[in-house]
Amino acid sequence: MARGTYYRYFSSKRHAFQELVGDLFKGIHEASLGLITGAGPMDARLKDTFAQCYRMFIDNRGVLLTYLRDGITSDPGMYALWDDFDRRMTVLFSEVLTHCAETGEFRRVDTDLVSRAMMLLFLQVPYRHMMGSRADIDVELVASEVVSLALDGLVPRAAGALPDGR
């Protein structure tokens, strides 16, 4: 792209980078909306959504690493992208928790606290893998394990028992 054309669309390299990160966060959020609008059992929707989002993390590894290492702390506009993404995803997880408690798929929980914990769990695993040299993550396995931990915890349940122990 010619320099003149580039600056016709972006005022600076930082502006272009901010657009890349903003589009990535928007894509992850949009992919996650299937948790609310999708059909089928929630555990399958969670696994599918997490796997899709983890693929997006890996496909955009360079952008994310640069953003997390340098961008997020470098200026308020870059931090605002994260703040908005975190808020929207936490609200989405809260809506999922509320809906699933109402339908009996999940037990009732403090949705504010648990949605924040879900957000951390959702992001921490791919972040740790990507900060190293690993970009060959088995997203299906990672998504399955993260969702299993979130839904089942560490203690085995009796076969057929609901999440609230009934």
C-alpha cells in the first residue's frame, strides 16, 4: 500500500494497530454471542465458542502479543479497548449464567463474581500458551478442558447428577 493511501485511512501506525486490536476484540465478542443465541446444550456451545475464540487468538498471536506486551499500557486509547472488551465479555458471561440458572442447566451463583472468574479462565490459558513459543495449541482440547473445569470443577459428580448436586 502506498504511503499516501495508508495515511488516507489511518492517521498513524498506532491508529492502524488500534483498529486491528479493536476488530479482533469485536470478532471474539461476536463469536461469543452464540452462547446466548445458539441452540443445543450450553456445555457444547461453550466448547464450540471457546475453541473458535482460541483459534482467533492463535491466528492473531502477533497482534495480541504486541498489544499485551506494549500496547495496553502505552496509552489510554489502547487500554480503553481492553476495558470495553472485558466489560462486554463479562456482561455476556453474566447473561449466560443467569439464563442457565433460570433453565436449570446451572446452579444459581453470584453472576458478577463468577462471570469475572470465567473471563479470567477464558483468557488465561491461551495467554500463557501464547506468551511462550507455543502456537500449536490443540484448541478443541483446551476448550474442552476449560469448559469442563468451569462446569464440573475438580470433584467428580455422580453420573446423571445436575450441577447443583440433584
